Amino acid sequence: MAHALDGGEAKNTGSGRPLASLPMAPAHREHNCIHEHLGEPVEPRRRTRQLYEASEGGPPPEKSGPDEGDGDASGMQPLRIVINTDALRSDPGYTCFRVGEFVNGQPCRQEQVLTPVKRSTLEESLMPRAAAFFSKALSVKRVVGNLRLGSFRCGFSGGVAVPREYATTGVEGADIVFFVTARPIAAQTGSDTIAFSGHCEVDQFGRPIAAHFNWSPVHLDVPNSDFESTYLLRVALHEMTHALVFSPGLFDQFHRQPATAFLPAVGACSGGRTRAIVTPRALRVARNHFDCPKLEGAPLEDGGGAGTGGAHWEMRLFRDEYMTGSASPGVRVISELTLAVFSDSGWYAVDGSLAEPFAWGARGGCAFALEGCDSEVASSVWHRPGYRCSQTHETGCSYDRRAEVYCDLRTYSSSLPPHQQHFPDRPDVGGYSVLLDYCPVFRPYANGNCAEAAAGWERTSEERENLHLLHPPLTLSFGLPAHEPSGPDGTDVLASNLSLLNGTHALAVQPPFGWLTYYAVADVLLSDSLGRTAYIFAGYTIAPDPLQYAATAALVVLLVALSCALPAYLRAGCAAEMRRPRHAAKALRGAAATAAAGQGGASSQRSAGGGSSALV
């Protein structure tokens, strides 16, 4: 039975709304995590004692979680992550630096070679951005002096040599060290696996202080869009989260409640039992998210084999959360639930404002959380638009209004397990993923991401499944791009009278755009007081104000009138100016003649008086 996942279908653009201008989502980069398939690191995990200020020998202080402000976070400072990339330049026998050299007994192919461009993408973009996020999101009690490691090799598939000075003088300015490699990932392990990561050393309280991170060079091309860049960053965050907190090998290290963090026996929709996280904050967040007080814990994945089972959230319940076992085209959400696990570990103080709104199954009740996708309850979330489907090639809009979707049904080579059969007359037909328990759900087109839609697409409503989770006051802004000539560059205009009608609809009055003289395009963003985005799309069409047409018409009439009157006025003015010099010349000539006549009479009188020169 073929259970491999592909990257999603691309929408046929031959009819209907043209999609040729949309950037392609990373269909060829679908990430299937193999964390639990890694097994134990090459060297047994060490517990290396570090020196901390205050309460020598005791745990770091209690810390507040993402959903509340209780606890003592004193002495906590942003997590410092040191990225060691020595193996990206010298890693004989493990990394492909040229075509044809042998690694793991196989000749290196061109796409497996770590080129300078690929190394730069990993070393200067992906890893620094991921580390910066966790430094912002997490705080720890820092060690006194340098972090000291006791391992000789750290990691998996041969591991990475730990520099000797890391044990002697230690690592300056570090709370954890990630040893980064770019080794090919064996096809039998996961051809659709982009990266893997896991911890190899902890301190005396169980907090990871060293980890191995490997990124397949096949998936290290420079991202060709913002969407793809974000997608790959979320993959990096996913894998680093395994190394920091989200691993069965770490759950029992939680210093607050090590005996109850990870239980292998809570109710599953199949009627059996599955493992779950039951730490206080994580359990509270999960119950609130689904509005299901009976939920015993936040269920972990029970399908997908050793690579995903028990090491990720149950995908049927948390499909688009970034810590599910497979990331297909779509937005991966860093939710309050995973941040709650960080907090419950007792190792980290968490910046809860970084939690993103998570819509899948929100307020779905126990019918969604406990009964599976075949629930007959009419009000079940599964009956909402964008969730369950039943016809191949059925299309629509995603449950969160972020993508165009299609019904991805598969016919398998044999009957599916009884509790995963969703069509009574077709036991061999189901959804695209075993991680979804083969539930027949809509799936985003590889090129159907609405957040990067072509300009000119008009949306008339704001819909989202989790508006009730937002922190008021809410803001709905219309932002024109900086190159838009019809208004001030980068203007954000706020809507007025914004109110929530229910958990999925908001009502607002579009702000005035009085300066517009033609149709313009704006980006619309709904956000809360914490700055979290609930809904965003590009290409909202704004019609110009009719008054602008009247003003323009009046201006045209005025210009026409002036064009007729001005030439006549100018001609009359010029003629008058020409007459004035002629009159002045005539007057001057008359004055000159009079003066000349006067001078002639005086001369005659002097001659008659005998030459007297006296003047009277």
C-alpha cells in the first residue's frame, strides 16, 4: 500500500480565474519529519553539569507560560544559540563536496553537492533567522561563564566531532550549540525529508545544551518567493523545536512534572488509546482551543511509523500546526499549544505574544476532538466549508480562507484499517495521508496560496475560524504599496466600527479613500492588540470616490474656459500695450517743436539789442 505523500496538485489554469501569475508553493519540498526514526545519537547522550547563579544545584526558577503571567521569571534572559558550521567546509565521508565522491557507499549526484550558494543559504539565511526567532521567543537562566560540553561526537548518522576546546575552555556566549551539517538524507529514510535535528547533550536539569541539525542539500536551493522562504524557515523551526523540547527523549526530563508530562494512554477516536501531552498549560490550551473540557490531553501522532509517531501533534486534530509530522503546501502555524509545551518543560520563559492564531478545529467541541472526522453531529466542524470532502476534484476555499483547495482522494491497493475507513462502500478509498487517519479533507493547491494572490483579486468578506481567540482591540487596515502613485507611500488606512459578529465573521466600514482618482489595490490586514495576524490577503480592489470624478470634471471645465478666454485676453492686452508707445512718441515730438520755436524768438531779440549779454 503506497502511503507516500506528495506536494500537492497544481491548479489547472485553463479555465476560470487565471493563476499563472501566482508563485508556486514548494510542492517538491514537502517535509516529512523522521525525528523518531533517527534513533539514538552516535554517542550516548551526556548530562553535563553547568554552573548557574543562585540556588546552586537547584533548577532554574519557575517561569510564566504563554497564556498567563504567573510564575517567577526573574533571572531569565534571551536564549543564546551558537551555530557551529565547521562541517559545512570539511566533513569527509559524510558531505558531498563534488560529484562522484563516495558518501555512505554511494556516489554523490549533482543535486546532493553542497555548493557555495547552498552553504550560504544555510549559513547566512536559514539558520540565523531560525536562531533569532528562538532567541526572541525563549529565555533561560544563563550559565555562569562559558557553556561546557562533555561529548566527543554529537548527533546522528555518524555525528559531528565536537571541538576539544568546547570541553576545556567552553563556548562563550552560548546556552546551546547546534552543530550544522548538509548531508544527503538516504532515500529509504525519507526522500521527502528536508531536514532533521535532535539533541545530544543536556545539563543537570535536563535542558538540551547541544544538538545536531542536518539539512538535505537537495532542498537547499535559494527560495524563489517569500512564501517558499517562509515555508523553509518553518521547517527549520520545526526541527530545532525537536532539539529544544519536543521529543519523547525530553518529555520525561521536564523538571516540573517529569512523571506526568507524557502519557501513553488517553482516549483516541478509534476507540483505543494514544499518547498525549498532559502538562498543565498544554492541557488547558488544548481544552480551550477545542472547547472540550473532557479532553484528557493534547494527543500526539499515532500514525506514520517510528519517524512521526509520538513525536508530533496528531495531524487530524492539529493539521496546520508547525509541529505536525508532515508539512504540505500551506501556512504552518506556531500556535499557543507548542509554546505551552516550552513553558511546561520548566526550562524556558516564553514570549506568548508570538503565538499565532490557529484555526483548524477551533471551538469544534468534543465532537471534533474525540469522535473523528466521520462525526454525524450536524454542528461538527467537519461539516464546515473547507474541511471534509467526498468527491474527487471537488474544489473550494480553505477553511481559513487562505488558499484554494481541492479534494485529494486516493484509491489504495487494499482496504484501509477499519477505524480509518470513511466510505462504507469503498474501504480502499481515503484521504491523502495516514497522519490524517485517511480523513478525506481538502488540500491546498501548490499554487493556490491566497496570501500571495495576483493583484486585482477582490475579496468582500473577512472570514477566519478563530476570531474569538484574538485580543481586543482589533484593527483592520488597508495598506497601499509604497509604489502606489495614487496616495501617500505606504499608507495604512484603518477601518471604522469594527466588530465581531461571531467566531468567523467581522464587520467593518471601509475607510474613505477620498484622494483616489482611479481603481487602486490594497493589502488588508486584521490584527489584534498583540500584533498577531488573523487574516491577510493581497489585491483588494478599491473604487475611487465619485466626488473625485465631479472635482475632475469641474477642473476640466475650468481649463476649457480658460483656454478659450485667455487667448482673447492676451491679444487685447498686447494691442493696448502697442498703442501706448505711439501716443507717447507723438507727444514728445510736439513738445520738441514747441521748445524749438521758443528758442528761435529769443535769438532775434538779442540781435536787436546791440549785442547785450544780460538776461532779464
